[in-house]
Amino acid sequence: MPLTLYVPARTTLHQLHPVTKLGLLGAFIVAAFVVDRPLLVLPLGCAIGGLLWLGHGGGNVRRLRVMFVLVFIFTL
């Protein structure tokens, strides 16, 4: 059983510089908090889903699905 969520892969997303990835993460976080209307958050969610698909992050999402559901329930 792995103790980390890192999965080595040879994708374009994995080959980006770490500072670039942190900048993109920051941009996603700022955009999520700045947008007030739920309909405008939909493209952001699609972009995050696309990046998860490109980075082969489905396994991590499956492992953390209970946490995601609990966070969603407690923020309602």
C-alpha cells in the first residue's frame, strides 16, 4: 500500500516545471474563490477534470472519493 499519492508517469503534465504547476494550482484556487455564480465555475471544474485525465489521476480520485463526498456534504 503506497503512503503517498504520487504516481510516476510520462505525461506532458508531469514534465512541467514544479513552479509552473504551483502557479496553475494557485490560479485555479483564486478563480474558484473569485467566481460567485455556480454556472461560471463549471468550466473551471471541466478544466480540472481534464487535467486529472491528462495526468492519469483517476486512481488518486478513487482513493480519496470518501473525503471528497464528505467535504461536499459538510459545505452544503
